[in-house]
Amino acid sequence: MTKDCLITGCKKQAATYCYHCSQDLCTSHSTEHKEWIQGQLLPIINDANTMHEHFHHCDKDQTMATLQCLTDVREQLDQWRSDCYHHIDSVYDQAQRQLALILEKHNAELTKKTTQNVESLKTIRRELGELLSEGNIAYRQIDKLKKQINEIKRNEQERINDPDIRIITQKLDVEKHVDIIWNVKPVEEELPKQRTTKTASSCIHHFRSYSSTDSDEENRKQRTTKKPYTNKKPIRPSMSTSQKPIDKCRICFMTFPKRMTQNDRIKHLLIVMSEQAIRIASCCLHDPEHFFIQVAQTEHRLKLAQIWSIQPGSNVLEIGCGQGDCTAVLASLVGSLGHVTGIDPGDLSYGAPYTFGQAQEHLKNSQLGAQITFKQTEVQQFLSDSLSMKYDVAVLAHSIWYFASPDILQDILQALKGRVQRVCIAEYALSTTSNNAFPHILSVLAQNTLFLRDPTWTTNIRTLLSPIAISEIIKKIGFHLVTSTILTPAEDLLDGEWETNIVLSNDFLQAVNQKVVHINEQVTVCAIRDAMISAIETLKLQNKKISTMDVWTAVFSVTV
């Protein structure tokens, strides 16, 4: 049966059937229909061509951006390698100079001995010439000359021992000093808002892999599996993993994504703190050849400030600021909207290798100087002279042991009551999780024992208050404990080594013999010193170094 074309108004018979449209079409309409269908390809072709061009150019742009990024990273890596080589060369040159001095001293002893023998021989030859010319020679003169000749021979034959020179070198574990964080996952979750700082750009790189939806099974296990408690010492034990989850980076002020594990949050903090520490340390007065010492001191105080949660814009009163190591950290954290007042009654000529006056002046002239004020006065006097001034935080960072008695701490805290909202403390804990720090603990016990009998002894340890004793004093004044933490310092914090060297010095022994009158007290001080020496010798046998004891840090608030 013949069918008509289904196009409206067409009375021709159908010649074809379109299975897609389910329509009977005449020849002319069938041709138009085919052309219309083919026309639908044009937009698709255009889209495909446009996308091809886009991908072609985008790929080039991304490739160039990647190459530029890699170039920048390689430049940083090359700079790191250059700096390491420079540091190694500096250490090598210093060792070479030490060897040259030893050789020079040894040669001087040889020359001195030879010169003495030559002078003695000249005298003998002169006497022999006189005796020959006179012709009046006695036997005892001959015997005397023989003895003198034999003495010169013995001196010449007595060999000056070569110096016993040994060098102890350690292989550098450079791998732990380089950490490349790489991520290629797409970011499906919007990154949290961040405070724009110099460290913010570097922080983003540590967040991207936690901002996306993780499909990796291993990452899922890390987030959901509870690990048993372990007492093993972590690689960087100074950040405790047993604390409640850290919600926010207190250095770059970025909120951590929920999927980011506690260990990775700590790793992020350590990386950012290292970058921040270098910038802050460069503002402090330091020896360029020993810049790493200043960085270690700064990084330690950054960890303290991170626990204290020092906020931007805060008005901080630092008690016992000294040369300003902690002052610089606090000034960096409070920013241009905040201020740090550092108080220390110490003589501006005190301190080594740089005095208080030199270090404070240098810091005031740095980029942090605008938010710093130094006052050379007692805390009580300063507070009584400015009764209207109040502070957000009072900080005592490793300064309590300098006080002459516990009463001074009590008087200071009493003066602070009503003037500050929080009191932040950091002092050595008189405890350690490592045998390496036992010499440090014994050294401070020895120094404090000597100071009790000799107040003129210029020691750093005058009032050896424990964390428990400090807490009791603060609570009596009317403050309550908010949080406390035991911090294990990094290996590059050298305070433990410095304190033990003081006790090992001859000056310390002389002070004990001269100022400690009672024989039993002398025996006690020397016994502590001997125990310290034994602990050091044990570490040497184990090829270990002296480390710094644990640090107790706490935050107290006004009791309401």
C-alpha cells in the first residue's frame, strides 16, 4: 500500500522512511531531511576544533608553567646545595686552621729546644777555647764540661712527642634536610580561606592533597585506624602527637582541612616554622658563620609561641627578654598591629658573644623594630610607673631561673595580676626522655649549688624552680592552669652543651675551692660534677652528643 509524505502540505507519495524520525518522506523532503541531519554535525565539529585548539594552547601554557615551576624549585635546590657546600667548606677551613695552629705550636717547641741546645753548646765551646788558651786545666773542669755535653746529648735525643691528633667525623644525613612535597590530585574541595602572609603561598602546597576526596585506600586507613600508644622517640619529638587535634596553623593562620591527619598537620607546622625561623633569625644579631645556632634558638621559641597561641594584634609584655631571641619571635607573630615590650634589668654590657645592648639595638633597627620596645628596669617598677597600661599576654621564656629567689617571681606575678589576661611560661623541666640530656640536668644542679654559696658567681642558674614549684607559686597569686606541655628540644638546640661546658671549666672548680667553705658541701658539688663527667664519657663511648633537657611550657589565666 502506497503512503503519502508526512510533511505538512506535501501531497506526494513517500519514497523513503526515516527510522530515526519514524517518518515517511517524499524524495525532495528526504533530501532536505538528510541535509538537515548533516547540518547538526557542524556545531559539533566546531566545538571539537575549538576544544582541540584550546587543549593545544592550554597544554603549551601548562607545560611552560610547569617548566617554570620546576626551574624555580631547581634553583632553590641548587641554592640549598650551594649553601651546604659553603657551610661544609667553612667547617673544613676552620678545621684546617686548627691543624695549622697545632703544627705551628709543635714546630715552635722543636725550635725552642734546638735553640736552647745551640746556646748551651756555644757556652761550652767558649769555655773550652778559654781553657785551651790558658793551658791551666783542672780535672773537675773537664768533668763539668763532660756532664754539660752529655746533658745536651740527652736533650737532643729526648724526642718531643708528635701531637696526638684525632679527628672525629660524622656522615651527614642530608636526606632528612630535603623534603619534596608533590601532589597531582585534582582539587575538588575549595581551599579554606587564608590570611595572606609571606608563608601562605608555601602553605598551600602542603594542603592540596588533603583538600580533595581521597580514594586511596592507604590514606583512608591512616584516617580511620587507631594506632596503639608508643613510647618511641619521634623524628622531631618537639611536637607532641598526643595532643588534641590542631585545627589551625598558628604560624600562617590557615585552617586545616578535616581530612588532614594529625601527623601531617605537625609536619606542616615544622616546615612553615623552619621558613619563619630563618626570616626572624636574620633580624637578630648573629655570627654569619654560625647562623644555624640562631635559627635553632628562634625555631625553639616559635614552638613555644605556637603552644601559647600568640595572636596577631596582641599587646605582649615579655619579662626577662635578654638579647631579644624570644622578643623577635613574638614581634613577628603579633604583626604591625601588635606590640611587644621587653623588660630586663640586666646590664646592657652583659652577654656573649654579643651584649644585651648590641643585640637589642640591632633588633630595633630591623624590620621588626617598629613593634618592639625595650626597657632596662625591674618589672615591678615598670608596672607601677604605667598603671593604666594593660597587656593581653605576659611571657616568661627561660627567664625564671635567672631570678635571685622565688620571692621575685611571686612579686612579679602579684604585680601582673589585673594587668594581663594570660601568663605564658617556658622553663627547663628538670627531666628528660633521653639519656643524652642527663649531663645538662646535672650541670644546672651543680651551678645552682655553687650559686647558693657564692652569689657573685655569674651563672645563668640562680633559682632552680621545678614546674611543680612554679605552678604552685602562680596558683597562689590567683591564676589557674589552662594548659601545659613537655617539649623535647631539637638536637640543634645547644643550651645543654653550653651549660655543661661551664661546669667543666677551671673557673667553676676554682670558685668551688675558694667560695664553698664547708668540706662536705665541696664534696657534694664535686660529686655532681663528677657524675656529669661520667655521663658525658658514657655518651662518648656510644658516639652520642650532649642534648638539651626537656622544656616545660604552660599557659595560666586569671581566675574568675
